[in-house]
Amino acid sequence: MSMTENEKFLFDLWGYLVLEDVLTPEEVGLANEAIDRHAHLIQNRKLGLSHGAKAFEGVAGRGELQQNPLTFERPWCEPFRKMLTHPHIIGIFNDILGPGFRLDHGPGLIRMVHGTEGYRLHGGMTFDPSQYHHFAHGQMQCGLCTATWQLTDVCEGDGGFACIPGSHKSNYRPPRDVLAWENDLGCVKHIAAPAGSVIVFNEALVHGTLPWQPAGRERRSILFKCAPGFLSWGPPSECPIADPTPEELAIYEPPHRTGRTILSRNGV
């Protein structure tokens, strides 16, 4: 399943896409139940992601799983394994990262409750050879990109993921007061997305997380960060799954340029 022409246009223009209804309500429910059954493995990180920007401050750090959900016992690993090699996401990443892309790191949970701090805007403004967006020979060429699976609704004004659309191609560093969300110049956009959707974004995009506002609803997002097959942002890791499929082994291949296993919507 390759990207549509509209998806290609918008990702190249904005640096992100919101894909709705990628997961069914039943799949969302199973993933949330898996998290509930492993809630004892969630720890709040220490405050600090606001980096002194008052608009991003909160009273608690975000919750993160201390175990890779791909290694949960069955059936609780299954929703995350499906996300790892989901045909829709494979099609997207084949187009923007290139065939033979690899999982760089993740999956990781971000859980936010009322009062959880945000994450100051970052990315995009410094040279990083692993994070980029180029266009050549009729094809986008991207570095590290993220698929964020939404397991709860994120509505306008809730908080959560925000970005400066188009900043993955910007040539100027954003002013400090923009990064701190003190004066956004009208360019910072909060991205709403319902449960079951996926936000795919280029890590070269200036992005961050707004503090979580709802008192009766959590934010739950599962993040997979993938890279072109020849590139590594973090230290490569072996596949942690006890009984991996050929597709799962392929996406965990260490970085190398030639001879990579190519994933498609039908497998390897």
C-alpha cells in the first residue's frame, strides 16, 4: 500500500501526516487492555522535558513503560507486533525512508494525565546527518521518522503532539520565544487525532508536546522510530521477540546499504 498522491504532497509540504482509522476499535481496545494489565511497568520520568519553558511546565513527568511491549506475553504483545509491521505503515515508510527501512528504536509508550508536563519544541534547527528531508529524482528522501499510534482520542486543546508544519525544510533557526511557546508567531500547530489513528512525522520537523489538559482522559501513544536501512540514530539492537516472523526479523536488521530484506504489504 503506497502513499496516495495527496499523502505525498502533504507529507512533503508539512513534514507529517495524520492517518485515521488505521486500527479498528477492537484493536485499540486490545492494546489499551494490554497496557492496563502491565500498568505496574509504567514509571513517570523525572520532570525536565519543559527545559525551563513555562508554557510546557507541569506537575508530573510522562509515564513510560519499562519493558518493550513487543515482549509481553501472548496475547498482550500481539497488538504492538501488528503495529510494527502494519501494511499501511510499511507502505508509507517504503516511500519516505526507502525499501529496506529499519526500526531504529521503540516502541515506547507516552502516557499523559492531567498536569503532565510537555516537551519544549525541538528538532529541525541543527544539523544532524540522521534527521533530514531531501527531494531528488522525483522522490522524497527522509532520515529518522516516527509513527505515533494513538490509543486514546486527542481533541483540540487537549495537549500532546504539536509542531511547526513545514519546518523540516526550514533554513532558519526558530526564535527562542517560539520554541518556548511564548510567542508562536502563528506557526505552532497542535495536532488532534482520534484513537486508532497514526501520526507519521519526520524527526527533522520542529516538534514537541503540549502539557496534557483533560482531567478525565489519558493520552496514550505508542511510538516506533524508523530510519533508512543504511542509517542508525541510536545503537542497533537485536530483535527482542522470542518467536519473530520473517517480517519482524527484517525490520530489526542492523544498518547496512546493500542486500537488505524488503518489506511489502504482503510480507518479505
